[in-house]
Amino acid sequence: MSNIEKRDSKLQHGIYVGDVSPSNEEPIRAEVYETKIGNIWIRTMRKIQIQPEPSIIAPGRWSNRDLDPTPPEQQTWRTWNYVTYWVCDAVSPGNLRLGSSLYSLGLSWRLTLAAIGIAHILVAILITLNGTVGARFHIPFSVQSRSSFGFYFSFVVVIVRMIVSAFWYGTSCYTGAECVDTVIRAIWPSFANIPNHLPASANITTEMMIAYIIYFVIVLPFHWIHPRNLRWFMTAKAVVCPPAVLGMLGWACNATGGGLDTPIFRRGNQLSGSALGWAFMNGFNAMIGSYGTLAVNINDFTRYARKPNFTYVQLFVVPASFLVMSFMGIVIVSAAQELYGSLIWDPLTIMNHWDGSSQARAGAAFCGISFIIAVMGENLSANCISAANDLNAMFPKYINLRRGQFIVAIIGAWALTPWNILASAQGLVNFMSGYTIWLAPMTGVLLADYFIVHRRWYDVKELYMPHGKYSYGKYGTNFRAVVAWCIGWIPLLPGFIQSINSSLSVSEGAVHFYYLAYLYGFTISFLLYTSFSIIFPPVKTMSRPEEEYIA
């Protein structure tokens, strides 16, 4: 037997003996080592693949059952489910403080509510319009985006949206931890005396870190709920949570003789002229940002609609529910200022003052438990499931919606340190405002693509094919959408960077332009994408089968 044959025989058995020359021994060992590592990697990847219920529309690596169009038997959401979805999203401690954070910018309570109301009316219109895609074709945002941006570039916008949702997941987890802290303090007041072993720069205390861990352990099992089954959780939340908010409102009105004759309601605008106008636009832009995410990815939920018209109720319930919650938050904060002598913009911090009697602590515990449920529902529906859909689209062979939710939970709750984001009211406004520069032009492109360019029709099966009609050429990128999207956010970068780091010096015009971020980004991307598609029409994607024209 030749040396080569001997080497091959021994390599197959993973052994080495003296008849292999010393000069060849190390390369052979490295080769076998790499082979073993490769085999371990292959076996591991095979084990974590999604085995049951493979895709029926795109067999292979590009889809799975969670990414496929929702089958008729799972299209179970009705009008009432979308009402409870949005009411439950609105009923949360985070939305109670929306008005308070704007008030701190120098706006009167009237202008604060005006900014919130107008912003949410606009958001409701965009959500309802974009939601018709999911309600009609029963596809998620991650698949919808392939029609406008191209099969491969759609992954870029999906990643952008996923990062935003992960951030929101983390900030909501911190709000949930505040609820847990309130409940524990109400039951065991000594919990507030736990020594702090963390530095001030951490922006979180030992007490809050314990509460944060407890909340995370409580919420983690709920990530197993499939999105199509969330309607039951939302209905239960709609029964349990509103009484807590009404209870806080009753406390505020009773403590201040009606709740409206307080310093907050007596104070007018602290600014005037152009400064007042730009402060209003700053707040308006922030309020759109707070739910601008769902204007992009609402199809992750409208895909479960029984009929498209069942989703139209969102046009009314979104602005109404958030406006009412914001007004309640202002009343509650105004009562706290009257009683405690300082402007406490976080309602959960107010609840920690309810320690004078067992009845007061019982009320704080009840509100805290209700708010834990509220934050859980909001975080699952508005943040976690959206990001999980994105992971599902990027790795459909290995990640379904349930796996994706658990991955998002780890990243959003721990990797992004949400306690630093929520360190101050101004920090919250900056955070909410900032990411709209990417989402607004994204929304403009999506709506222009569906209503203008493709005239409310998609070839759904082609959306799951990397080399189908929506590939837009070799690189899977629609240059019309990419250019329109980039022009929608690049000019806003100077103002965005200055809002994050105030020590940087930029022109006043750039800062003011940034306050118009959402309006500019959405409008310019909508118009540019439409214009590009008229000048350079994507003929291949606009062709329809004859039966579609007849229908």
C-alpha cells in the first residue's frame, strides 16, 4: 500500500502512525480537525432546523409556515379584536407619561394634547392604509417590503425595523420592572431600603435591577403565545387594566377637588413665537415616532384579519385611545405636583408615594399588578412579535415566531440597557424622535408602491422567490426605492446626531429641519419613489395574469 493510501486509510479512522512522514503530519492533523469541526457545525445546524410544518408556498430555505400567507382557518381577527388590540396598547404607564414628557418641553397642556392628537390621527391614517396589504394578502411586513425594495435589499429595511422594535422592547421591560418594584414596595415597604451597590453612572439601582430580573422571569413564558392567539390575551387585558387607570384618575380628582384646578392646568406656554412653534413640531415628531413603527409593520397583525374592512376601525380607535390616556396622565401628574410639591412625570413613581396606609399600599399593589399585565401585552404585540417576524424572514430555516420572540427578549432586555435610554424625559423624547428618520421614508415607499405603482395588487407567490419578478435584477434591489428612502433620511442626519449628542455644534436650521423629520421623510420618499417608477417603470413587476384583471 502506498503512503498516500495508508494516509487516507488512517485519516478515515482519525489515527496517525509513523509511516506518515513528519513533514506531512501537521497538515493532516489540521485537515482532520477542520473536518471534525465542520461535521459538528453541520450536525448542530441540522438539529436546530425547523422540522415540522415546512413552508407550502416556498419549499426550501426562503420561508416556513409562520412566514407563509396566513391560511383561511387562521384568519380569525375581527373588528373587536383590533379595538382591544389598540385599547390595550394605549392602556399602559408608558402612554400615561406621553403628555408629561411634552409638557416638560414648555408646552401648555392644551398644546401638548394637540400635538398628541394630531400625531396619532396621522399615524392612524398610515396604519389603516398600510394595514390593508396584510388584511388582503395575509402577508407580514417582511414579505411586503420585497415588492418595493427588492427581495434582497428588503432584508436591510427589515433589520432597521427589527433594531427599533428591540429597543422598544427593552424600554418597555424597564417600565414593567417599575411596576414590579411598585408592587413589592406596596407589599414589603422595606424593599425600598435595599442598599445600592451599583454606581450612579449605571442609571439603575440594585433595587430596580432585582425588580427588572423578576419582571423578565414573569414575562418570558408569555413569548410562547403565537401572534394569532394574542386576541384572547388582549381581551383579558382590556378587562383587567382600564380599572387601574381609572382608579388613579379617581385618586387624582378626589385629591385635588376635580383634578383641573392645579398648577399644570393653570400654566400656559413657557415659550412664544417661533420657539413655541418649533417646540410643538419637536413634540409632534416625537409622538409620531412613538407609534411610527407600527405604521410600517402593522401587517404583522392585519394578516390575521377575517375581512379587510375589519381593520378600518383602527382609523378611529388609535387617536381616541391615546388622546384619552394622555389626558388622564396629565391629570394624574398634576395631582401629584399639587400634593408632593414637584413635577413627577412618571406615574409609576407617583404610585411609590402611596405608602401612608395599608389601603394606599393595596391600591398601589393593584395598579402595579394591572400595569405589569398592560406592559406585557404592549411589549408582546407592538415590539417582540414585530422583531420576531423580522428574524423569521431572515432565517426561516432556523427561526420561527416563537424562537424569534425569545431571541428578541434576550437582546432587547439585556444587550440594549434600556435604563440608560429612560434616564430623563428629554432622553425619552430624543429616543422616540430619532429613529423616525428611517421609518418615515420607509412608510412612504411602502404606501406609494402598493397604492400608486402596483395599483393595489401583488403576485404573492413571487414575493417568496429570490429570482422572481420582485428581484429587480441580479442584486435583488429596486434602486428606485433605495434612492427615495436614502434621500428621505440622509439630510436629517446632522439634526439627529445633535439630538443624541448636544455638545456637537450644528446650524439652527439643521435642528429645526430635524423637527420635521417624519413629515419630510414620508412625503419626499412617497413622491420620489412614485416619480422614479413613472420615469423608469418596473414593467416586470406590474404585469398581471389575465384572470386578475377580470377579478
